[in-house]
Amino acid sequence: MSNTFGWKRKNGEKVGEVMFEFIRDIATNLFFIMFLVFLYQYWSEKRDWSRQIKQIAVFLFGALSIILCMKFTIPTNTGFVFDLRYIPFIIGGLYGGPLVTIGLYLIMFIIRLSIGGMVGIIITTTISTLIAIVMLSIHKLFTTWGSNKKISFATTLGTYSALIVAVMTVLISPGAGLDQRDWITYIAGYLVGTWISTKVVEDIRQHELLQRKLIRNEKLEAVSHLASSISHEVRNPLTTSRGFMQLLSEQDVPDHCKEYIKISIEEIDRAAGIIQDYLTFAKPSPEKVEILQIKDELKRALDVMQPLANMNNVKVQSVLMEGLIKAERSRLQQCFVNLMKNAIEAMPNGGVLSVYSTVIDEKMVVIRIRDTGIGMDANQLSRLGEPYFSTKDIKGTGLGMMVVYRIIESMNGFIEVESEVGKGTCFTIALPLKKEAKEKISLKREVV
């Protein structure tokens, strides 16, 4: 890449005309970036892509933006050129992940190397390396931030990149021919360009999430009303039937009849469990809220699921951090057990169940439950949590994941899922910490 910007001033050329040409050329770079951002967001919104396909698309659109920005530059009278190539690099790296960051970094370096100019190569390599290091180190944390914080961070990174370019250019090549006004305009171009680009990305993403949530809520509303209206009436006769079955099992009846009675009781209990899931789904608001230690609750859920893991030859590993949250213990346990049970059942031939918890900025605790099982394709992933949808075919009702989503939402948290067929699935849950208990958070980790 290059290192700076400017324009070649002709004799008698007015400052206003020069400024107009500069703004016009800046607008050209911004047009390329914004057009490709809109195109990617519109295109991806219409498709249920897997995470890997989305990363490839982000890389391709980001690389094309960088190439176009580096193609349509503004030459200076000293040989330097200016463009907004770092903006698509920052946007693509932050939202695409480490692999996209490395790919865009290599694209930028190769193109700049082909252009030549030792000063430009040095500045490009230095700036792009610093940006890449920051994005690689902040990626996991960036995914947990809200929209405003993401926009602020990306804008700050873009602005500081422009500042570093300015400082390095002045130090390495004082005769670049740029005055103070030129540098202010250059830095302002990066500030505004990065802010607009990130704002557009976040607004479109929020719109897409809201649209999906509305569609999902419409599907769930009918199930919720049905569940709340009939669950109690169905559970009462089941309880009566179970009681009589238990009485029969205590009587002097043939052994084969006792076996039938046992199966009947088990099926009644299974039906009662399904009805309880419907009740939880219909009324997710916690009834008995208390202050819970997330580390202890995760350990309790792991202890409950350990026998099932042993039966399925699944190795369990965890790294847990302490953090206090407000929740109803029984429903929080139901959420964790459902997710861990699904993870274990997704590994019929054995595997590894990993459970991690960490505290982010003393405001939120993030729990990741990862398996190395069969995974899900893009279509299954998009329908996860819908009524009656299950990846277990006839063995599942889909209620378990519906309940998990409702419980997390009722706690003002959110859940994200990443999955790849044949490689496994990762559920990421973020829950707000109890505000009054921030000082009490211990950063001690325990490896189980």
C-alpha cells in the first residue's frame, strides 16, 4: 500500500478546486466500500449460509474493496498516494474473524509489494500489522459487544490508523508535500468512513435479527397460548393415572404385568416432562429469583450429566470462572442440562464436551458449551428453537431448545450457535452479572 495522500497542484489552481477534487476522490473510495457492504448484507440476508461460507463471502467482498480502493488512488506531487483501504480491512477483519483478517492482510501486502516504493511498503506493513494484531487479539471479545461499542471501537481503530500513517509519513518523508489541513482532512476521511461503514453493518444486522425474531415469535405465539391453556388439564389426569399404576405395581400381579406397569409409569413420566417443558415455555418468567454463583451451577449440571457422558464415552472438560447472576435455579439448571444432554447425544461414538465460562468487563458472563459431534447444517441451524423442530427425528420434540431460548431471553441474556457438519456445535450464552456483586467477582479459574 501507500502511506499518505495528496494531490498534484497545478499553477494557478484554486484551493477550492483542489478541495473539491479531493472530496470527489474520497467519495469514490467510500462508494466502493459502501456499495460492497450493502451488496454483501443484502445478498447474505436472503440465504441461510453456514459460518464458513459467510467468512469466504466477507473475505471476497473485503478483498474486492481493498483492490478497488488501491486502484483508484489520489497521487501527490511527491509520488505518494492516498486511499481508504484500511477501512474494508478493519470491517472485514472484525466481522469475518482471524482467517479473514490474515487473508485480507496478505492481499493488501502482496498488492502493495507489486506497486513498489520502499517507504510505502514500510508504512503499509507496519500499519496493517498493527491493525491485524489488534483485531486478532480482540476478536472473541468483539463478538460479545453491543452495536454502539462495536461502532466506537472500529471508528477509533480506523482513526488511530490514519494518525499513525500521518506521523510515520512526516518522520520518514518530511517532503511529502502535505500541509496540516491535508492531514486533518485525511484523518477525518477515515473517521467518517469507518463510522459510516460500521454503522451500516450494525444497522443491517440488527434489522435482520429483529426480522428473524419477529418471524420466530409469530410461530411461537400459537404454541404458547395452546400450552398455557391445556397443560394443567392434561397433567392432572396423568398424575391420577400414575398413582393408580403405582398401586397396581404393589399388588400381587404376574411378573410380565409388572413389566408393563413399569413401562407405563415411565411413559407417563415422559409425558409429564414434556408438559412441564410446555409450561416453562408458556411462562418463562422466573418465579423465585435468587443470587446464584454461575460456576457452582455449571458444576452441578456437569455432575448431573457425568453418568450420561460416561455411558456415551464422552470426555468432559471445563474451565470455569466465578460470577454472580440473578436467576431461578431450577430453570437455569434446566437450560444447562438440556444443552449438555443435546451435546452428549450428538456424539454417539464418543467425543469431547467442553464447558467454559468467563466474565467480560465485569458486566456479563459468557458460557460456551461445545461438542465434537455430528454438527448441523445451515438449514438446521436457522430453524433451531422453532416449534416441533428437532435434529433427533422422531426421538425429539424440539421443546428442549425452545425452552432454552425462552429461559435465556427471560433472563435478559442472549444465545448464539455455531455449528459445522461433522465437526460439532458450540452454544454461546451471555448473561448479565448482578450489578451489586461486581466487586465480589473472583478471577480464579478452576480446571476440572
